[in-house]
Amino acid sequence: MIVNEGGVVLSRRAFGEHDRLCSVFTERLGKIPTRFVGVNRAKGKMKALSEPGVWGEYRLHLSARSEFAKAVGGRLTCSFPGWRAELGRTFDALACLEMLDRLTPDHQPSPEKYRLICAVLAALDGSPSGWLVPSFGLRLAGMLGIGLRERIPAPCRSIWTALHDEEPAALAAIAFDAGAAEAARLLLDEHFAAHAGRRLRAFEFREAVMTANDVQGVPA
């Protein structure tokens, strides 16, 4: 069966000599492990469509005989060049993609999660805010049934409702508080590690960067 689905690539890895295996979060089917055949060749097609953070329309071949879908075509909706041009925003985007990838089971439809990741990537591109990562994590936790709305870190009391309820693009209008954002990140780190079985790599990497900056005396 061949279907056309809107989707966002959450992650990719090499698969065999020339293929990529991507985690694609689709609008109607949820997260689908998808094989992109031959894209690692010099003249491979659909290479751009198999990059993390790309939003596109995917033509997928689904078979009961394979655990993977096969990408047989597609077109790019948006590659979000704004956040890709800035390292900090790229790390934020990858953190959101990893949260959705690691904490969401395959083949579980969730249009609300799809709309959320598209809105956050678009906000990082055009309306960036330091609140986007903690807000995405808190809203995702609520969608997964492991919400943190009642666990309010002291520095976050004035912003907690907005982080759960405001649309991503609207967060840019809220004055940023680095202490409150960090408290929310720490809570998410602990919470998601308990549910995923290990810390998310995005949080581990951010901690390593901050530690290195502290040693070198560079502002984080």
C-alpha cells in the first residue's frame, strides 16, 4: 500500500552501505521508521527529505512484511533555514526532535504531537525564544500522560501556565528568565530520564557544553 503523508524527520542513521533509516513523525500514522534507499550515494535522491528537522510530504510504501516503510517519493515543505544557521537554535531543535523520537512509540497516531513539533520548529525559525524547549517538553509530557503541570519549580511559578498553554510563536513575547528556563529543563531532564530509561542525549550534550564553557570562562 502506498500513502501520502505529511511528516517531520526526527532522526536518521546509516542503514547498510547506501541507505538511511529515518524516524518520520507523520500527521495521520504517528512515528514511522522509514527507509530511504540509496540516498547516501553521490547522486542519491531524496537526501534533503531525510535530514532531521525537515518537514515534507512523503510518499510511503507500507507492507505487512516489513517493519519499515519505504520512502518512494516526496516534496519538501520547509527545511527551516533560520534555525539551521544558528548553532544554539539548531541544538534546541534537535532537543525537541529527540524528545518526540525517544518518548513516542512507533505507529501510534497523534495529530496533536505532529502539529506541536511543526509549530515549534516554525517558531524556532521565525520567532525564536529560550522558552521553546521547556514549553515543548512540558506539553509533550502532558500529551504522553506523564504531565508535570502540578510540579512547579519555585523559579517557574509566574510562567508555568504559559509554558503549558501558549502557542509556540507567542512565547517570543514573554520576557525570558534564564533561571526559570533552566529549572524547567532540569525537571524535564530528570522526568524523561526516568521514563526513557536513560537521559536524553540532547540534555547530556548541553550539560557538557555548559561545563566546558564554565571551565574556559565562556558565558553559556
